[in-house]
Amino acid sequence: MSKDRYNPIMVGIGKKGEWLEGEPFFINEDDPSKIALNPGLREVCLEKGMIGDRKIDVVFPIIHGTLGEDGCLQGFLQMHHLPFVGSSVLGSAVGMDKDIMKRLFLQGGIPCARYITLYHWQKRRPSFEEVKKELGLPLFVKPCNLGSSLGISRCYDAEEYQKAVETAFEFDNKVVVEENIEGREIEVSLLGDEDLLASLPGEIIPPGGFYSYDSKYIQSEETKLVAPVELDEASTSLIQETAKKAFRLLELSGLTRADFFLKKNGEIYLNEVNTLPGFTSISMYSKLLEATGISYPELIDRLLELALKRFAVERKLKRFRG
Ligand SMILES: Nc1ncnc2c1ncn2[C@@H]1O[C@H](COP(=O)(O)OP(=O)(O)O)[C@@H](O)[C@H]1O
Ligand SMILES: [Mg+2]
């Protein structure tokens, strides 16, 4: 973020929910398995739109997962009357929940992997044989609201399935079990609100065909990122248009990365949307927009402008006046 144009204040959120500021911000910055917030950071608090004596104009959440990406942080900021980048409470929440997200996609006619939902309170869960009969093998078992591939397993037999379900329930009270989709992993970046831009597509080629937590963050050099990737025109525009449709169906805002599977026969399946995608200058999200003609500094400008514009429109509503 340009320090000439902006006066950014970097705030971290610790594991207990504390807001932290200071330098250096991280320890073990170069080791993804050990990186952490510097334990010497000082606690700060957001009060009346201020952090200390500094007034906050707009918040740019760069955070993944529970509480940050699922609408909680967004609701918190909304209650503080602060504009923020990205989707609001509703879009963030439905974009995070793999079950609700798919229900909306399917209602809008967007193809997704077939799946079943398991709840923690169920007295009798479908057996492995029943699930196998319905969805085939292998199966993907996922905590419903998480991301980063945490708690996700691919399983081939009853024993693996049992373990996978147990693991997923350690992370969430709702779990989805999906059929395996054999296809390339194609992603597209979306930027905008009323005027929505879909980038050129990119491809993720993870080792062994499963983009796991380790291949995302720890052994990331084993995964190939192709940004942009050359696809035929029909597939490209089908993916771009479907991504835009998904953005509207979930009522998202600002930015999103939509992740597809592309089968050999040209069929596409929408795997998920990420309302706060990885956001470094080498992340797929920004690389794809760069390939589409939007530089990283311009991307930052645009996202901040979108946040301020949406906030201004919202504030005109009668419920926010007087
Ligand atoms: N139904 C599926 N068929 C084939 N591969 C899948 C399926 N679901 C997930 N995967 C693999 O697992 C990875 C993580 O799953 P995903 O649903 O994207 O979880 P997360 O939200 O944690 O990123 C995907 O990038 C893909 O490699
Ligand atoms: Mg994913």
C-alpha cells in the first residue's frame, strides 16, 4: 500500500481476540510453519472509530478463516460505523458456509459437486456404505466453515472415512461430504460491485491433485500456480460468467476469488468462492487481475474506493439517519 497516498495502520488480531500493534509485526516471517505475531506487540482498541488518537477512514481486512472471513469481523466493523473492503455480513457468512453456499449455487443452476451434510447432533449418521453408494469414491470430507484446507481429508475406504469425519467434527459442528470431481483447478478473480470485472483464469496444480494446508502454506513450492492459464474461449467465458453469477447469488461485494473444477469434457463445477482470498502481491487473486490489466497499486485503490462508495450509499438509508 502506497505510503504516499495512504497512512496505513497495521493491526493484528491475536488468538484471544486482542487487537495488537507494533514493530516488528511478525516473528519467523520467513518460515511459514513458525510465523506468528510478535509477542511483544501492544494491545490497542478500536473506540468510536479511532485507534488511540488516530481516526480510521476505512478498514482493509486481510485475514482468513473463522471470525475474520465469516461475517463476524464485518459485523463488528459495521457496528462501529466503519467502511470496510469486501463483502458485508451476509455475503461473508454464506460464502464461508460450504453447505449454504452450495444451496444457493444449486438454486441458481450452477453445477457443484454432489454432497451430503452431517450435523453434530445427528443420532444416526449415514454409514460409509450408504455414502459410498450415493457419492462414489474417493470422498472429500470437510468442516463446513473453515478454509485453508484445514480439517479436510480425501478418503478411499471405511476406516479413512471414519477418521476423516472425526477430524472434520473437531473443527466444526457441521460437515460436508462431497463426491470427487476429477478435473483441473481453475480460478478467476472478481473485482467490483455493480460493475463487476472477471479476470482471466488461472490454474492451481497441487501435488497429488489435492490442494491441502501443507501445499498451500508449508510446502508451497510443490504447487504450480499458472496465472493466467490459456484456456479455450468457450471455457474462459463460461467460467467468468458463472463466477459473476455466483457473486450475485451470494450478494458479495468488492472482491472474491471463485474456484472451479474443469473436467476433460469441458464441464465446469464451482467448488467455492473466497470472499477474502489470499492477498499478497504474488497471490493468485492479484496476479490474475494484473494479467487482466489492473496493477497491484490500482487494485488497492479500487478496493478502497469500492468500500467507501458502498458505505456512502448505505448511510443514505433512512435507518442510518437521525
Ligand atoms: N469435490 C472435490 N473433488 C476433488 N477435489 C476436491 C474436492 N473438494 C476439494 N478438493 C480439493 O481440496 C482442496 C481444498 O478444498 P476446498 O473446498 O477448496 O477447501 P478450502 O475452503 O479449505 O480451500 C481443493 O483446492 C481441491 O484440491
Ligand atoms: Mg479452496
